[in-house]
Amino acid sequence: MVRKVEVCPYNEKWQTMFVEEARKLKFIFGNDIVDIHHIGSTSVPGLKAKPIIDMMPVVKDINSIDRFNAEMNNIGYVHKGENGIHRRRYFQKGGDNRTHHVHIFQDGSYEIKRHLAFRDYLRFHLEEKKSYGDLKEHLAQQFPYDIASYISGKERLVKEIEAKAIEWYEGERLC
């Protein structure tokens, strides 16, 4: 089965879905977890998004996470290793009809700041949030069964927003 690229209007239920799943992850990882963040487009109120909840648990030691793979599998997750990002542990839930992505990083990782900056920047910059959502919607219509082209099509704008977001985020945290 080919996975369909679907972008929908923001759904208030996404926050509840995050909270419910975060509770399960906290139970599994216990004291290894420092925090769990809702990231990605479903974490930005008003942003059009693929209806997949992206979660970012922050852990004390990334090397300890692999011992939880069976427990994650028991609640429907497939372990994907680093999946292209060094020192990340990545899990997907829902197969071709994905519902959740879990991106685990060790406390202090630059990737944590990068994800939070992008999320928070879009929460406060409405024009860029709208431009990003419109682009994603257009790309999903243009490439409904081609996730690689969808991702490639938004790459330039994501990098532009990310660069501004990091600068903004660092400035905001100094205030």
C-alpha cells in the first residue's frame, strides 16, 4: 500500500492525543525521561498539518533507550534506529496510516533546541505559519502519493524558517 500525503486544517484533538500518548511513554521510560515535548506541525495551533503527532522525549542517556524497544513495540511502535539523525532514537506508530512519530534525544542535544525553536517561532509568527501551512497543503495536493517530493518541496522554506527560528529562540531565551 502506498502512503497518501494528507494535510488537514489544525485539529484541537491533536493536543489531547499528545497528552494521552505522552502518559504511555512516561510509564515506559520512567525515570529515564527528563521531559516530553509536542513538536512538529500538530503542535502549532492553527497550522495545517499531516495528522501525525510528533513527540520528542528528552532522556538522560540515549544509549539506555534501546532496552525499551520491546515495550514500545507492545504499544504499537516500530523502532527505526537513528533514522538519519545521529544520536536519535526514532519510532513510528500506525504503519501506512501513521498516528505518531517519537523522536528521542539526549538532554543537551542541539536537535532539541532546533525542534523547539521551529515550533515556538511558528506559534508567534503568524504570516510564516500561514505561508508554511499553505505550501504544505499545495505540495500534498501536487504529490498525493509521493512523500519524498512533498518533503523536498518544503525543504527550502523549512531551512529559511529554521534559521530565523534559531536566532529568534536564542534571543527570546536571553530576555
